[in-house]
Amino acid sequence: MPRSFVYILASKKNGTLYIGVTKNLYRRMLEHKNNIIEGFTKKYAVHCLVYYEEFAELLFAIQREKQMKEWKRQWKIDLIEKDNPEWNDLYDCLNN
């Protein structure tokens, strides 16, 4: 079954946040961490995976991403800290 993900990256605890969507979270994280793609995460060194959600369909992940991007910053922080209070990098926990 195809999977899709919405994810939040942080530069550090309570630092700069980035929300994205992808079909392959492991590959996308490698791209972010190695600055392969030009853009926001490279410019601001936002490389720590602090939160993600999995969806069965890309459309649902995109809808969630759009919803989360409209949220106030504190709502995003609360979401992260609910499951990851130490803001640990979840990249090492991913199964590619």
C-alpha cells in the first residue's frame, strides 16, 4: 500500500520550523540533511525531523500539510511536544 507523510523539521528546540509532504520520508530526509535541494531548509539549516504523520493517500497528506501551515506557531509546538517533548531527531527511527 502506498504511503505518504506530512512532517515537521526544526533547526533546534523551539527554533525555525518547516512543514512538508512526501511519499518517501526516508529519502526526503536524506535530501534535507545533505542539503541536496536548494531552498528554505538549506538556507536556514532546518534538518531535525521532530514530527511526522503517515497517510494511506497523498491527497490526505497534502490536505493535512495545508491545514498545519495555517496553524499558529504555538499549535505546531504543542503538536511536536505532545509526542516528542525533547525535540529528538526522529530520523534515526525511520525504517526505509
